[in-house]
Amino acid sequence: MARRWIAGLATTALLLSATPAHAAVSDADLAYRWAPIHYQDSASSKYIADYLASVDYDGDWNTRNNWDNLDANASRLAGTVYYSVVETGTHWFITYGYFHARDWKLLGSHENDMEGLLLTVNKDGSTFGTLQAMITLSHDNFYSYTPTGSPFTNGRENIDGTLITQLWDGEQHPTSFQETKGHGCKAWNGAGFPGGDGIIYFPSRGAGEVPSGGNDRSVAYQLVDIFGPGGLWERRNDPQPYASWGTFAGDNGTDNAAHAPWAWDDFNDGSDLQQGVIATDPAYLTAVYFGNLGTFSLDYTRNTYRQ
């Protein structure tokens, strides 16, 4: 089997081995097992713009009307989180995307907004593996975190904090946080919401719920596969939702300023980490961002982003 090595990371063991034995598990089950408990800060006014939603929440895939249709469609803003799963012989990489119809910060507002995170899960022989790391997107920067017990250490980037997990449906789940208005995503730090108002979203195997207001502490979100039929990836060349590759079309505020995961980027983490690597080559991103990886394959057994 061919080996992929990373130049300059001589202290990191990137060893290829046979895939560890583990029970068959679907992408939907994996995504639910590791789905974050999500803390969404909200503003005292226009808090519906902080609700998680589907890209086509208003019943169409024209993303140039999402800003204007928000007020009339508040009852359709059911909690939605997009996910994708790719894997190597040693790890699963699960991307989660949080979509909002508006980024409405004071400077640089724009129609549509999607930020989110990547989880790295070790295929250790158990059904769902073991979570080892999280990388989040906050505007144009990636932030990295490890849960207690992870062997990962600093790599090219320093680890930004310890990932807090919480019990949900009998399992410990990672937690995430998004700011109001601009929706930058980081790990939840365990504190209360700034200003006291916020929404806590929990993963569901069924439909998502619409929050009762800007201070609802228990709202279900549905999980939607990015690779699903008629979904975000299948429509990747459709000019209705996209203005260009991975860029949502929008004409309020700054034009065409929101991105799907395969176009997420940290602008200053190295020329080898190109736009979209967090989704399209997450094994490489993880290997660069962290050290002490142990047995870690860079070769994908499946990766729909690369087909």
C-alpha cells in the first residue's frame, strides 16, 4: 500500500496498518453519535436571524432571497445541522455545518452564513470509535481543541483549549458555541450566554424544532447529510444556491460571502492548506495541526469530496 508522508513532521508517526476491526456503522449513526450539543448565542432583537436553519428553509434553493424571506418564514426555521463523513483506514472525519440565513454583524454583514467544525474520531475497534480532536471555523480562522484523554499535542498550530463534553442520550457529546450575529464557531467554554439570552440545540434522529424565542434552552436539530440526494453536494454546480465553487449566492450586504465546508479556509495557516481542506482533506489538516498522532493513515478508504 502506498504511504503518504508529511514533510517536516519527522517526530510524528504516520503509520499505515490494516483497518481496526469494528462493527459496521452508518454515516447517519456516526453523525448522530458525535453530533455536538450546540450553544447558540442570540440577540435581544431579531433573534430569529440566530436560529439554525436549512439552506432551503423558505421552500426554494434560491439563496439570494434568504435574507428577505426570513421574517415571513420564522415558523420554518427548524433546527438543522449539515454533516459529512469521510474516512481513512484509521479514522473517521465528520464535518458539521451550521447555517444561518443572515450574518448581521455591524461591519461586513452578508446574506447566508455557514460555519462549523470538524471532528477526528479514532477507529479503535469499538462501534463508534473515540473522539480525539475538534477544529472549528470562526470567520476566517480555524481553532483546535482536544477532549480530556486525547493523546494529541500541539502541531504546527497550538491547541486552543480543552473540549468540553456533555451527556446526551446516554453518551458524551462534544459541545460547540456560536456568537450572535456573526456566528463565529468555537468550542463552548462552559460559561453562560453573553447577555443571558441563548439557545441550546440538541441532536435528534428526527425532525428539528423551531425555538420558542431567543432564550430557549432545549431545541432539537435534525441532521442532514451533505452528500444526500438533492442536497448541498449534489447541487454544488447549481447557480441557484451557489455563485461559484462552494460560495453561496447572496446579494444583501457583501455579495456572495458565505461558504459551504468545501470552501472553508483559514487564511494564514500555510500555503499547503488550501481552501476547503477541512472537508476535502481532513486527515492532512489534522496531521498538520496536531502532534503525537500515533497510528494515523492519510489514505482515504472513501471521500466523496474527492470523487
